[in-house]
Amino acid sequence: MCGIVGYIGFREAYPIIIKGLKRLEYRGYDSAGIMLFDGKDLKVSKTKGKVSDLEEKSSKESTSKGNIGMGHTRWATHGVPNDVNSHPHLSNSGNLAIIHNGIIENYEPLKKELIKRGYTFHSDTDTEVLVNLIEEVQKKDNLKLGKAVQVALNQVVGAYAICVFDKNNPDEIIVARLGSPLAIGVGNEEFFIASDASPFIEYTSNAIYLEDEEMAIVRLHKPLKIRKIKDDSLVDPYVQELKMNLEQIEKGGYDHFMLKEIYEQPSVIKDTYRGRLLANQGIIQMAGVEDNLEKFLNAQRILIIACGTSWHAGLVAEYIIEEFARIPVEVEYASEFRYRNPIINKGDVVIAISQSGETADSLAAIKLAKERGAFVFGVCNVVGSSISRETHAGAYTHAGPEIGVASTKAFTTQITVLTMIALRLAKAKGTLSNSDFHRYLQELEIMPEKVKEALETNDKAKEIAAKFKDATNCLYLGRGYNFPVALEGALKLKEISYIHAEGYPAAEMKHGPIALIDEQMPVIVIAPKQGHYDKVVSNIQEIKSRSGKIIAVVTKGDVQVRDLADYVIEVPDTADALSPLLTTIPLQLLSYHIAVMRGCNVDQPRNLAKSVTVE
């Protein structure tokens, strides 16, 4: 959540920062601001609302000139969303400006101490406390800005990604991170700073990702200098070549990023298994698994930790790994995992799943698991992200940038990676017959074509959406491999349309939720012909007898459910274990169209952030 963009170089900073902030809108925010230095004065403009509101306001305030600047999109934590609480924040002298993602947990005692020393505060934020703390350290000990930032950060508790500027030393910006991502784009006589690489991808393909507890002095006409915040030791910068391109982060003709990303699933699933799955040779090769195969095979259990959509992908993986490889699996919310004193044994394998690779709860759970002696394997999408660096090994999903806040292609590519892991372990353990192993490989290889066919349900989903866009509640039911799909379908509807929805195992309907069913209640039932088909048909009959409106996702050619349901959406036939890759598609489309018809902001749903980098 929140977005940071900074620039120092020879270009006009304003258009770079504004465009960069728009690229980061997917992260979720409620206010925006910009600071520019025109060679003489420090200009700040900020406002509650969108980046477009900031553009309008800054144009009236003449805040657009200068070759050094930084901008911010804020998601409120300390203090309500308003102009005053928006970033950047200035120190009492007006010399220092700061933008900050994260939370300073001990800001209250720091603020009380600073008030005693004569400082006044204009906002409710922890960030204004931090910038004044830096100024106090700078004045008291007569320090340069970089050293003052370092000393101040050693006094704070919490998470942060910050940029700090001093108008009395206008050739540098100090940046630092702990728990919140920060990338530095390295150009020719210019530097770019951002929460991820998307704001500067058209200017440079070289990026440095700061590690936790690192700070950098970004200076004009001088090499970048990175130091450890704790002990002041120098760090050799590691420059990565970016793999994304500008076309990947633009909408490509679609009305919303979410719709674009739904339709990218055939190609990104193929990208995810490309070079790893050789069906005609009966081979799955994943370096992270292969190099640690014995750890997986000797594990007494596998723990999967994740949040949100990634947690649902983990639930699918629990079914698949236990079925294929016969290894016990437990799936945990990362947000609860470390607070309940979990039992972690040496030899346990922990799989951490995250689209962004920056999820704060998952990172904390990873650190705890490592401390207890577990082998930690990461599944994430963003190359160079914190989870990819904190884990012992892992696998990227190769889904490309996911800009829409509601994950779609992340879910299916995570399931693809986890399925390949399950199949590789099953092959090594001999828990799947050769014929079944080859059948699954071949089915996974042709999955992109079947997903493409599932996307042809778009018009049907749109037709159904028009019927139920004004619903106030919705129930999703599934069994076996498709129970997690029911949870994910309900989450998508909640996230982007703000309709209350719940997912349940279909058999649990009789243990409470059936009391909700009447002629006003739409019930989405996932009923492919594989798996527990007859049991789900019985559940549908119970719903029908109570006048519930039934929307069924079925295998193409289904007759029995068609006769019972009010609306039917057909997906191609596939193996039961792989069916979530198909049954989830119409649920994504249904949620999307309902949200559009309700006038909701599909890509930036209220109160949500793409990457939750604080607790």
C-alpha cells in the first residue's frame, strides 16, 4: 500500500513523478502529494483524493518546476484522509521534506519528547514525527542529512520506506527501507526512486532493490552509496536488469487492468510452466525444487502460509499435494501464524505464497519459520521482492505485473506452480502411477487452451451479472478441489462490488447457511462432473426446494444440473485436481461485470491495497 516516486537528474521532475504515481495507483490510496525543488524554493502540493486531483491542484499552485522532486500516494493509517495528513510532510523549519510508507509504532513517545523540545505538529501522522526527529538529530549533533536519518531510524520501531530531502543540500535524496519495498532506477546522470520499478521502466532497465535496514544516498554526479542502518557498513550495490516492459503495465485496449489480467491467464499460465514442464518427455524441472528435493521428500509435513487470494491457492495446493505426493499439508493465515506460538519442527517445509513478495505478515511468518529451523520455499510473482530474498529457495510465477488490486492471474499461476511441485514430488516418491503422472502433465500443458475456452463464458457472465447486480448477499458453494474456488469467488465479489458474499463447502450448507436461502439469495454452485458431482447435485436440489436462485458452473455438456439451475455457465472438461484453473474463470468475470454495472472502481476498490506491507 502507498506509493513512492522520486527523481533527481536533468529532466523536469514533475511529469515523471505524476506519471509514476499513476502507475502506482493500483497499490490503493486515498490522498496524494508532490514536492519539487526549483533551485531556490521547496514547493509542496498535496490533497485528499486521486492523482488527477493533485494535478489539478498543483497546476493552480504553480508546483511544476524543478529537476528534483518526490511524490506520494497515501493510504491512511495515522489520521484520516485529508490534505493536512497527506504526504510530503515538512519539518518545523521547512528545510526537510519526507515521504513515508509504513508505520512508526513508537511515534507517540517520540512526539511527546519533541513537543517538550519546542516542536509543533500540524498533522495526526507518525510521518511528521519522523521528519522532525531527523531535524532534531541533525541540529543537535550538527550532522549531515544522511547521518541524521541513520541516527533517527535507529531510534524508531516499525516499518518504513522513506525519501528525505534537505533544501540546504539540494543535490541529494536520502532513502531507506525496513519492511516496505523500495527500488532505485539507475540512469545516465539521473536516478529514479519508487515503490516498484513500474514508474521508471521507460527511462532505465537497471534497478537496485534496497534490502531491509539499508539506506542509500542518491546524489547528482556521484555514485550511489548504500549503507547498513544499524552499523553504518557499506554495501556493494547489486544492479538488476528489469524484465518487464512498458506494454505489460498499460491496459492494452481493455477498459480495466482487471479485465486485461483475466484475459492474460492463458498466456501467463503458459509462461509459468514454460521451460519447466516437458510433457512429451515426462519431465518437470524446477531448480528451486530440484536443488532441495531431499528436504521436500523427507518432510514430515508441509506448512503453507499466505493471505487472501494466495491463501486460497494454498488450500487448492493442500488438496493436490496430499492427493499426489501423500505428504500432510497444513494451510495457515500468515497474519495469525506467528501470534499463536506455532509448532515448527526442524525438517518441516514451509511454502510462503505471495503475489507481490512484500506481504508483511508473510515476511514475518517466514522469519519465524527460519528461526525455528524450517526450510522455507517462496512462491511469488515479483522478481527481487523481499520474499524471494528471505526464503531459502523458491519459484516465480511469471504472471507479469498485476496492476488490478483484486488478484486474478496471480491465483491461477500460483496454482500452476504448486501443481508442478506436487507432481514432481509424486514422481520422486512413486505415489502416482506413470500413466497418471503423464496424463496430468499433458492436461496441464493444454490448460492454456482450455482457459481460453473458459473465457468465452464472458457474455454469459455479463448476462447473469445484469440479473444480480443489485443483490445484497450471495452464497458460493463448492466441494473438494473447488471449495477454495468458492472462497475465492466470494472474495472477488466482496472486493470489487461491495456485495456481501460467503464461500462454503457445499456439505456445510445444511449446518447454518441454508437458513439464509430464499428467493432473493443468489447461490453460485461450482459443480464440474469430476469429483463429488452427485453430492453437489443433492445440494442444488435442496437450494431449489427453498426457492434460491442457482447459478451453476458446470462441465460442458452437463445435463443434470442444467435442468435444476436457473443459470448455467459451462467450462471445458479436465481432471478434477486441475478444475480450479477453469472454474475460477467465470467467477472472476461475473464479479468484474457486476462491479462495472454497479459503478464501482474495479481496479482500485475502496479501502484495499495491492500489497499489504504493514500489519
